[in-house]
Amino acid sequence: MKAEPTFEQLERRRFIRRRITLTLAVLCVALGFAALVIPPDTPQDTAIPRGFIGIGLLLAGLFLALFSRALP
């Protein structure tokens, strides 16, 4: 039988999970902003999907950041 994890072990795991989730959130937001940097002479066929991808990454980063606060 496995022993129950101690309170310190549970807190350490929670800290690691939150840190990883927040790191992913910041990475998504940074990639979203990078995708939204579209030069004015970019063809519309490229600019529109890139804009949607950028907004999607920003929203994913927002939800990951909110999710990291909701982790038990």
C-alpha cells in the first residue's frame, strides 16, 4: 500500500502545476501578440488567418491564467 502524501508534498505539487500553467499562459499571450504584429503590406489572405490565430492565442493565455488560479 502507498502512503498518503504529506501536506508539504501536496503543496509542492500544486505549486509546480500552477507554475507550469502560468508559464504556458504567458507563452500563449506572447505568441498571440507576436502573431498580431502584421505589417501593413501583408496580403489579406495571410493577415486574416493570422489575426484569428493571434486572438485565439490571447484568449487561450487568458483562460490558462484563470485556470491556474482555480487549481486545487
